[in-house]
Amino acid sequence: MKTEKPSIPQGTRDFGPDKMFRRQFIFNTIRQVFEKYGYPPLETPAMENLHILTGKYGMEGDQLLYKVLNSGDFLSKTTIQDFEKGYKHLTPLIAGKGLRYDLTVPFARYVVMNQHNISFPFKRYQIQPVWRADRPQKGRYREFYQCDADVVGTDSLLCEAEFIMMIGEVFKNLGLHDFTIKINDRKLLTAITEWIGESGKETAFCTAIDKLDKIGRQKVEEELEREGFSAESIKMLHPIFDIEGTNEEKINQLSSLLKDSETGQKGIDELRETFRYLHNLDSHEKNIIIDLTLARGLTYYTGIILEVRANNSSIKSSIGGGGRYDNLTGVFGLEGISGVGFSFGVDRIYDVMEDLGLFPENTEAAAKAFIVHFDDISFKESLRVVSALRKSGIKSEVYPDRVKIKKQMSYANKKGVPFVILIGDDEVKSGKYQLKNMKTGEQLKLELDELIEFLT
């Protein structure tokens, strides 16, 4: 039989135990903050009906959706004419489902389906994988986890302010202190398109400037030109791109620039109110910067938008983002339900923390203590000791086979176990066990209750 070389799809990854312990550290840190702020957990299926997903992420987003072929002979109900009409016509005939692109749209679908069984405002968080047929590169994957929190059924900007507080708390608890939260308002972007004389082209404008960090200002202007923006309107954007100063100074400059725009003034009021809430919540706001080029390419955003980037890291992509959406549930038949959400990009956070060496050492070991035994008698004693350690909540293990001490120590060392307990004849007789710190080499003789107290 011909052997096949094993492989995985591009843009996906395996995670061994060492990486999983670190990932769980991130997951647990985020989960604790979400629950602290009153967000309960929720899960939705990996697959959604394709019509639920399409039309929610813009044209480029729709192209990145993974479509799932129908079961069985999925071509049986198609014709040559269907093929000739192209993929847009053919796709719904052969693929009725798709892998979720994000967690927000499935959440909106859940809210509509369960509107009579939930209380508004309705909060939830989800920690699940999503899939995008993107071009794989460092920090960008085709399968990755999102950690989302959303609240729907309230217009209060307190929610935005609390999300900013949650972001700060999560990164503080992860040990990532040097980060920037960028904030903007989609109403301002709409007002800007009106101000430059390109009313009605908000989607094209937001899609283009959302790429500013990736392709630069010149390429963005070229894309706007291709989308039909006049040279004069593009030139009018220059003072917008060049606005500088403190957050208050930026708001004042915008207020003057967009003084005749009702939509623009409403966006400015929303920014000011969000900052007032932050002040009342005792936020120091030092990590928050108004960025008028922040667009968040997804089409469903309507108000405040947020994005987070780590500073001084080689990973330049955002590590989280979100914003206000006023009527996402409306496309599913439930009108007038405003919501706001934020998503942490776990895979990028992992890459940043690895890049900056921020993972605590204790996230790397499966067990805190490993018991080494010398013979049959000490092996039996090892089972008694490991049982006592586990009953006390101490992660611990014992080598299952009768092998040489060197092999057991090598095994413990490779697994990164911080402490080794050696049990031989002397330890069995005296009831005092030798504890070795694998990092410092320091050794202690401790009775079982002392051992438990030391390791707890």
C-alpha cells in the first residue's frame, strides 16, 4: 500500500500540549473578565445556512466564505447552463451551508430565533473557531479562534465604555501593557464622504481606508480613484488624514470641520459621551487614541468602532476589534435591536505574547510535580503520594513503567515539570520525600503534609 505524507491545509495549525497550555491561559484570562462584567457563555454551530452568512461582510467578505458542498451527488440537480452562468449562480445550487466567518452574525441569528426566551439587554460571550479563505501569512490564518462578547437591546454608550475597560483589564492580566486602543465612529466616516461630495459611497470608502495600515496612503487613494472618487474629493481627505493632537483636540477639529453635518455631529457626540463614561468608570484613557482612518471593513457597523494593536511587536495586525451595529438582527426579521460587540483575536494575541516573551513559566507544564520511583516498593508509595497530591488539587503524575531513574528524570525535564519528587527506600522508611526544584537544583526533604503545603 502506498504511504501518504501527512499534511494539514494551509492556514491551519496543530497545537501541541505546550502551546495548548499557553492558549488556555489566554482563553481563561479572557473568559474570567467577560464573566466578571456579566457576560454568560454561548455556542453556535460551526456551519450556518449560507444565506445567513452572505451579504453581511461586504463583497470581499463574501468571497472569503468557505462554502460546504451539499451531501451526496451535489451536481445531480445542475445543468451545463448552470455552469456556464458562473460561480455566483452555481454556488447556491451545490452548497447550501458555509463555515462561520465570525461569531457576530451567528449571534444575531440566535437572538432572532430565541427572542421570546431571552431578556433584553441580552449579553453573551463565545470562544469558538471561525474560518476565512484568506491568504495565509504570519498573524493571518484560515482557521482561528475568536473570543467575542456582545450585548444587544440597548443604545447606551456605557456598553462601549465597558468594552474598553474590559480590553484594558484582559491585556493587563495577560501581562501585555503596551497596547493602543483605536476608536472612531462610522457616522463620522459617513459624514466625511458627504463632506467631500461622495455621498452614498460609504462602503467603498470604508473598505479602502480600512487597508491604510497594510497598503499605505497612496494605494488607498488609488483604490478610491478606481471606485469612482474624484481627484478633488480625494484631495479633500488630506486634512482628515492629517488631524493630530489629543483626543479632545481631534474632536474639536472634527466638530469645526463637520459643523454642517448632522450625522457628523452625532458621531462626535457619541465619542464625547463614551469618553465621559470612561472618566466616570475611573479609566485613565492613556491607551485610547481617536483614529479617523479606522474603518473596520465589515458593513454592519453603524456607530463607535474599536481596534487594538500591540506596540513594540513584530506582529503589526490588530489583536482585537469591534463596534456598534444598530440593526444587524433586522436582516433576520427583528427590527430596531441595537447591539455592540468586541472580539479578541486569540491567535494573534498568542503570536504577540510569544514575540514579546510574555507567557508565564507556569503555563508551560502539564504537571507541577512529577514522582520518580526506584523499585516496586517505592512505586507503590508513589501511587499513595500522587493520590494525596491530586486530592489537594496539585497537578501531578507518576511515571507508569519500571524504568531507570535517568529516563524518568529526562522525561520530567522534557515536559518542563518544575518539581520532581524522588522516592526510594530511605523515603519510604522515613516518610520524608526528596523534592527537587528542576530550575534551581535546590533539594528539600519534606513530609507529605509539608510537601502538599509547599506545592499548593
